Amino acid sequence: MPQTRILRSYFPVHEGWLGLFAYQVLRAGHIQTGPDHRIERQDVPGHEFLFCIRGEGVVTVRGRAHAVRAGEMAWLPVREPHAHRPVREDPWEILWLRVDSANLSRLMAVLTVHDDPVFHFAHPEDVETLLIELLDHLDRSSLAIQAACDRHVSALVEALVEARENRLLEPEVATHKGLGDLMAQIHAHYNEHWDIDKLANACRVSKAQLFRLFQTAFGKTPLAWLRDYRMAQAKRLLVETDDPVSSIAIAVGYPDPLYFSREFKKHAGLSPRAFRASESW
DNA sequence: AAACATACTCGAATTCGCTG
DNA sequence: CAGCGAATTCGAGTATGTTT
């Protein structure tokens, strides 16, 4: 029976630099587990992230077991009792790190990690690369390396947020074929005239059903969604270009610049010109 | 003078309540 | 649930005032 092999293991030294960066990597490593490897702990500082390179493992949080397969990552709230182990038939190989930070616990709550600690990525290979780069840094210790580690953990957190955000949005938007088609059409032609009949046709539903769909998927009415979308584009154009406000109004689907100004102020709290001034340096 | 903002108004958009 | 008409809200245009 193959035994657990510790391929890499780090105890970074922080010396007098603790607290200079958002994230502190407390420990990290790379292990290839044997079938009997098992970790069971009550309470250690920080948060632990286990990325499964190959094989399969099981993590237990709040008494519930969750399978972790290749390309997935488990986020363990290690301040409370937790455990992890490989599955016997195909023991996992993992990259792991333990991180401390002021805000991770709150983020954990927002991302409902306790209910589902396992994250699936659109591009797991990127996450693996990120972790390997992070481990490479830990060979040495310097202020610059601390900064680089901070950046890597930050990128990892971004990947975790994206993974969960996409999953939260998907069911509502993607399950309805017509709504998906409608969104695509609006993204391509948001500067054209849209009314409720046209939206309903593009979505292939009745008017009443259109409102229900948007309410469920976005929590707003179709035109409110369209307005917010257009306003976001307008803000971008105001900052990125020197075009007159009236041209931008037309470009984002408001043929009447006057009305556009009014809407913009209601939306952004500033008139278009004031907004542009406040955003230019 | 041109570009932009605001007040006011009317009709379209949205919601509501009901029915099949 | 989905559709329909009535009730209500709110969007969009016009006219007019304000800033650059």
C-alpha cells in the first residue's frame, strides 16, 4: 500500500512583517496521500484551502461530508472541527495552504461555504498554476515575496468568488432558453429602440411572463434592467472618451439627450458632465 | 450659442386582482 | 400557473431655465 508522500511543506517566516498585507500564508504544501492518510482537528487559526490535483478526497465540515474531485477546491473553516481524507480507491494529491486574514470569515459567510465548501472552476488549470507559483515563492522570505504571496492569495480569492457567483446566477438565467436569447440580443443591440412587445417577442413569452422572468432572474423589471445596463455603458463611455454627452446618449440608446441627462442623474446621483469630471484625474 | 439641466405633462409600462 | 382588464406608477417628450 503506497504511503503518504510530502512533496513540499512550508512554514513561512513573517518576522516583523505581520499585518503589512491583507493575507498571511501560515502554512502551505503539496502532498500525495496514501489511503490511510487522515486529518482531524478541532481548532487551528486561519482558513485552509485544499486543491485536488488528481484522485479524490472527502472533507467534513459541521458533520457533513463533501466529495472533492480533481480540479476542485475545498475551503475549510479550520477554527471549528473539521476533517479531510482521501478516498481509498483513488487517494488524492493536493496542493494546500492555510491563510489568515481579517475578512475571510465574512466572505466565507457570503459564499455559503459552510453549506457547500467545494468549489468548481471554469479553468482549474489556472488555479493550479496559481498555487504552484505561490509555493515557489515560499522557498525564500522577503518583503517583496510577502507582497507577491498576498497578490496570489488575492487572485485565488477572486477565482473562488467567481466560481460561486457564476453558479448562483446560472440556474435562473440559463434555464430559460428564451431569456438567454433575449439577453444576447440586448447585449448586441442595446442602443436600438426596445419596448415591451419587442422584448417579449425576442424572449418568446407573453408580456406578463416576461415580467415574472425578469423579476425572478434579476429582481427588476425588463426596462429597469435595460436602463441599468445602458447607464453602465454610458458611465464607461463618459470616462473612456471625450465625446459630447449628447452623442453618448444616442450611443447607449437614448435618442433624447435631455431625457438621458435626467435619467443619468437619477441613476448615478450626478449629471453626466459632473460624473465625468468626478471620474477624471 | 451650444451644451446641459430641470419642471411639467401625458401616455406607456407595470402591477394588481381576478378567472379559467 | 398563464392570461386578461383595470388601476396605478413611472418613463419619455416638450418647454424652459442654466451653465460653459
